Amino acid sequence: MTIYSKRTFGLSSLSLAVSLALTGSMASTGVFAEETEAAKAESIEKIAVIGTRAAPRSIGDSPVPVDIISSDDLKKNGSTDMIDMLVTSIPSFNSRAQPISDAATLVRPVNLRGLPSDSTLVLVNGKRRHRAAVIAFQGGGINDGAQGPDISVIPNAALKQVEVLRDGAAAQYGSDAIAGVMNFVLKDDADGGSLTVSQGEYYEGDGATTTIDGNLGLAVTDHGFINMSLQYKNADATSRSVQRPDAKALIDVGNSFVKDPAQVWGNPEINDDYSIFVNSGFDISEKARLYAFGNYASRDAVGGFYYRNPHNRGNVYSVDGGKTLLVGDVGLANGGPATCATVPVPVDGNVLDTDVYKAMVADPNCFSMNQIFPGGYTPSFTGTIEDMSFFGGVKGDIGVWNYDLSAGTGGNKASFGLKNSLNPSMGLDTPTDFDTGAYDQKESTINLDLSRMMTLGGIEDISFASGFEWRNESFEIIQGDEASWIAGPYASQGFSIGSHGFKGFGPESAGKNSRHNIGIYTDLEAYLTSHWLVGAALRYEDFSTFGDTLNYKLSTQYAATEELSFRASHSTGFRAPTVGQENVVNTQTSIVNGNLIQTFIAPPTDPLSAFYGGEVLKPEESVSYALGAVYEYENFFLTLDYYNIEVEGRIAQSSKIEVEAADYDALRAAGVEFPELIQGVTYYTNDFDTTTQGIDIVGSYDTELLSGNTKFSLAYGWTDTSVDKFDPETTDAGKVRRLEDGIPAHRATLTWAQSWDQLSMSLRGNYFGEYYATHADDTSEWGSEMADAAITVDLDVSYALFDGLTVSVGANNLFDQEAQKLKNGTLGELGAIYYESGPFDYNGGFYYGRVNYRF
């Protein structure tokens, strides 16, 4: 029987290989002859195991669009961050650095096909990866409120390849796969290894980054392997800042305590960033294999916050906009009559030099926060991310059945702190450094997957798969130091409660919440004719918190000729609200219309949220359609895919709702403490419906030029999102615009890879279309505008000095393409020069050198 697609595996001989597709694991040590041959074939044709539960397929034979990025392709990038590597390789994949963005500074959210980071399911060796503890409270529009996995902890040294399924797959893999699936396949070599040292910095002379990574494969007798990888990295902070005009004005009138710049916009400082991954397998018989893999990672980060002006910062230095200082009265704080006679203290010029201020300082019954930070202060946000996982299982075949039984656990903990801050309500007894607590995310999974080949009616070689999954997820808020959350004796006088900038988690917030769910699926795939492949999947899931859901998927591919095939898919999907979104508590500082305000994030059922419309979260529901074509002729490969994703009840952080003075009494009656010190509230809600459509084009051409081997690659993505329905009480027009235009509608990457005997070169051009730019999350006229399109160029040149040793030099943003500058009236007002919401690095060009030794 002649089949037009160029399948590496014949369907009639795939019963053993099907088990691989169930897990996505590409680990192989020679246990099965078929798997060994498949591994060898990878150098000829890229093979994917996601997107289907039948045999692994070449990406041209897949009925859904799949990208395969090898470890070597990823390395042709100056960044050692996995997110940066993927942005330049995958159409419709976006991310950006986020200065002054609370915990999102520590874990950058990403988005695939215009949807938030938690709408993409992440797998490692085909097993579900746990999500990060960090929730993106700010900075991103699309990602506001998202809680996706932290893929930056996965080092390139540990990877064989990355597989990206750009198609809805909740019916195959469960919750979170509305936008697609990313599968990180770990190296499985039983011998050899590598050691790489890289060093780079930005053209501006800051952000110096040093990375050391290594990989080692070891044989375990003749039947198994252990493959170990390690990455260690340190990165200096960057600054793209100017002095704020209010800080300069203070310096001009004689305040010598103000720093220059008072506030820094730039990448955080990263210290002791290390990640260890281990992958292993062992043949216990000719028909069974044990496997295990896991990781441990940790990193420390220090980022900046907004500057607190010592004349007018509300509830710290003043409560009347800076006309007079906020002065604490010791007598009132002790429960007695007022004892401070030196009030008010007018703010005129440099208040530190005025006689009335000096008299107030001399009075032991009075104080102001100027005595601690006379030049104002800019808190530093500190965080430690710890990440771990372990999966183990056994796979093989019994009779005609292939099986894979596995269990695993993973966790991510984000510990937060503040330096150079204070708890104003404690008066002069406040510390300036705080341990504000932590978020701890844990997930455990048990899977049983079964598959076989079967004949039904006149149709042979039908791939049948079915399985069961049990999963438990918990989110814990760990209490911070008492000083970080306590309402001190001066709270009733108008002084802010808790560590300022990021209030610590108190006993009322601390606690652990969890849920569990079960999933059952079945999957069929078969060639109805030699040209026509069809597939169907059905999945049922039941959650302990909100009930059950049933989803399906249909897919097909038709080979019109040996070169041209057409494919299509249709599916329903869902994304369950995370336990973190249901229970998170936080306090953040935000800019609204150019003003700094304190906003409280509360669970949707908290009395504060409920007062302003919060309700129990429900799962998002989606309907997806896709249609595409694949053309392969000799060394030319091209795919074109259109997709349309409708999502109802999208979960996101609400817009900031102002807490009105008229509501104070009712809020107190509902159990809200000190509502007069809460300027705004947000919560998570099923707030809006969207339709996202787009076109992805991926192409490549291999030839010979300049007496060497040449490959041209193109990745283009057009993405368009429209907000079909939203609640104006909780989603404002600015947020709608960010959802619709916050990322470029057009993204393209064109790469020229050239290699000779010892020399190789990769030249890449990146196009970023127009987008809606915002500064400090401010969508008013002051802080936003449509930004221009831009092109950046990346270059990587490598030379093999001798067998195994390669030296590389290169640059990202070779010609130092400038990010979109803030417009007049906004530039410099908060100390920034560029819109930080752009699709490429606002820090400018980055050059690097790298030495790699393979053995």
C-alpha cells in the first residue's frame, strides 16, 4: 500500500512504539529495536510525539501544526534563558522582561497564539509540568492574573529538543491546553557529554551575564542510562532610567538624601541561578523498562519598585497630597490624649530645613517617616524561587497492549522580601527589611496509559489509546514576619499597614488550599484510505471544587499528492481556575492616571471582593477550529495554518475598583479591617469572552551556497484577538485594548544558517509589528500609545578549533534597535525612557562569547 506522506514508522509495525506517544518520552537506550532505529532517523527527519497518541510522526505528517526545535538550534542565541530562545523560534510565541512588576519580575509569563501563559500546557518527557507559584499580578495585559509553569528553569543543556503543538488539545491532555502544548524532551545519551561557558553583556555596559552548563551521559550496565545536566548563572541588573523630575526638584531645593536615579527601570539582578536535571531509564526485561527523571532549581532575584516621594506619598509622608506632612502622635498611639503639639508641618521647599519640621523632630511625642528616609525611598523587591520535580514509571507491552504507568510530583516555591522599605503604622520602631512570606505550589499526578493496534470492519492498523489520570494540586500562602503585616499603633492615624510596597502575608491570609481531579480519555486514529488520516479524542474530567467537564477533538489530514497535504482540526477545551487564582492574597502598588495607589488583591469570595461583585470561579470553556496545508518537495518545506479560538468566561484579574469612602461602614460590617487604608481592590473573575484568530506560516529550504551547506527558515505569525463580551464594572476599556492590541499582530523571523567544515553562522532577522504600548500598566492617554513596528537582527558565528571544541561569538539585536521611547509628557516622569511593555528587549543590543566542549 502506497501512502503519500513520508512516515518514518510504518503503521503495520508500530505496536511497540505507540507507548512512546502516550508519554512523549523520547528516552531510548536500545531496549526496543524499533525505538533505536527511530532515534537514528531523527537526524534525517524531525519526529514529534505530541499532538497524537498514535505513533510518533514527522512534523509534515502531523494532522496538527507542530514545531520541533533542537537543542543546537536553541543555542544559537545569546540568551541562556529558555523563554528568550523560544521567542525567536516559534511563531505566535511572545514574552517580555517586566521591570517593577512584583513577582512577575521573578517568573516571566509567556503567551502562545494570543492567549495567557496558563492556556498552554507544558510537558517534560510527555508528563505534565507543575505550574509556578508566582501569579502575574501586573505587567502584560494578556497575562494579568495568569499562573503558568516556569519554563525558564529548564536549561538548554538538558534538552534533546522542544516540541510545540499549536492546536487546542484539552481533549487529549486535559486542562490548560487551550492554546497548545509544549513538550520539553530531555537528553537520553548513555555516554559523552558537554561543557559550555558563556559570557555577555549589553552594549550599554551593564547586565553582565555568566553561564556555565554541562551535560553528562552514563551507561548503567548494558541496559540503562543516566543523563545529568547542570546550569549555573549570574546576571547583573540593568538600568534604562533617568532622574525623575520630582526627585530632581527635591535635590534642587537642597535635599541631599535623594539618590540619582531615585528609581531604576531595568532587569533584576539574578544570583546563584542553578538548575539540575536528571533523566534515566533501565530495561528490566525485553518488554519492560523503568524510567525516572526530575529536577531541582533555585535562584535569587532583586528588582526595583516605585520611588516614594518624602513630601507627598500617601499614608506614609502625607494624607493631603503633600500640603502638610503626616505626623504621628505618640499619645494617641498609646491610647491616651494627643500629645504632639508641633502640627501641622507645612511642606514648603525642602521641608527638612524648615523650623517647624525641626521642632517636630525635637518633640519626643511627634515623628514623621522623613526621620527614617529623609530623601524618600525606593523599595527593593527580593525573591527566591525554588523548583523541584520527580517522575517515575514503568512502560512496555503485555500481549497486544502497550502500557505506561507513572507517578510524579512537583513543586514551586516563591519566597518574597522587601529591602529599603518600612511599615509606617509601626512608627519609628519599624524595620526597613522584611520577610513578607511565600507562595508554595505543589502538584502530584498518577497516570495509566494503554494502547494497541486493532482492526475494525475493513479498516486495519487503527491506533486505539485510553487512559486514566489522577491529579492533586495545592497552593499555600506562608505567613511573613509580623512586622511585614501587622497593623501598628499608628494605623488609626492614617499610616499605611504592613511593609510598604508589598504587604506581608498575615495569619488571616496564610493557609493551604487544595483540590483533586480525575481524568479519563480515549483516542482513535487511523488511515481510512492510503491518503486520508482521521483522528478522534474524548476526555472526561471531574474536579472536586467545581464539577465535571467533557471535551472532544476531531482531526484529519488528506494527502492530495506526494508533495501536498491538507489538515484540519476541531475541538472543545477548558481551563480550570487554578487553586492560586481562587485563594491568592496580595497587596500591590500600581500607577493609575500617573498616580501611585495601593491595591489589595483578594480571593473572589473574600468579603472585600464579594462586596464589589466577586463570585466563585468557573472553568473557562473554548471552541477551536484550525485549517492548514503542508507542502514538501525535496529540500523545501512549508506549512500554513489558520486557527480560530473562542473562549468563554476567561479568568483574569479584574480592573482596579476604587474603594469609596461611602462604603467604609458597610465594609467594616462585612469584616474588612481598616478599609480607609485600601485605595483599590482587584480579584479574579470569569470576566470576558474573546475570539482569537491567526495564521502561522513555517517554512525551510536546504541548499548549497558559498561552497557550504545552507538553510533558510521562516516563521511568521498573525494574531488577532477581539473581546466579544465583558463586564464594564470589572474590565475597563484600557484593559480591553491591551487584550486586543497588546502584542504585535504580526511577528516574523527569517533565519539564514550557513556551515562549512569548521565554520558556521546563523543570521536572524526578527520583525515585530505595531502594538499597543503601555507604561507602568497605565492605559490612560498619559501612559499609552500605539508603538511602531521594529526589526532586530541576531548573529551567531561558531568556529571548531579542533574536534569537540567550538568557540562562538555573536550578538542579539546586533544593530542596537531602540525600543519605543515614551512620548513627551511621559518620558522621565517616573524615571523611565522606554515603554517596558514592548515585544523585544528594551535594554538594547547584547553581545556574547561562548566556548563549548563536547566529549
